[in-house]
Amino acid sequence: MKSEETPFEGGPMDGRVLPVLLGITGHPPKTYRIPVPDPAGGPPTVLVYRRVPRGPGRAGLTNRWKYEYAPEGVPSRRPNWPWSKPQGPDATPPGKRDDADG
């Protein structure tokens, strides 16, 4: 498998460069998770890094990547379908009448 030396910025891995395996498209994964064992024997802490462009590559195409620390972790991804209804107390769009309004 092919790998690429990829720099890490921010967090505990700041300034380090690690070989990251490339996928079938030649890009590293969008997120990189690093499990760090707990010295007290508890569950491991997981450091999350997000892939961002390093800068313009040849002919203006981005072909190089780096990872930036994401302290909040990875946001959950849900498809945003146009026919999906928002749920919760703010479900009615502003200016629209709700059935509960009478």
C-alpha cells in the first residue's frame, strides 16, 4: 500500500510528521483518529484530526494534505435531505403558522 508523509498541526501531535496510508483515490482519510492509552488503565482517549489542504499543488490543484487537531471530535454527519422535516421546538419556519396556533 502507498503512504504519504503527512504533517499534524495543533494538539498533542503538533509538529509531527507521520506516514499515513492513502486510499484507492490517492488521498489520506478525511479524519485520523489516534487512540492514546490511559496510564491508569481506563478507557483510551481518542485524538481526532481533520484533513485540510496544505496549499496549492502543481498547476493550482491541491494534491497535498495536512491534519489539523479537532478538540471537539468529529461532528456527526446526517444527510440533509430537502424533504426532511426539522424536529424539535423550532420546527416551524418563521412566518409560517403552526397547527398549535389555532
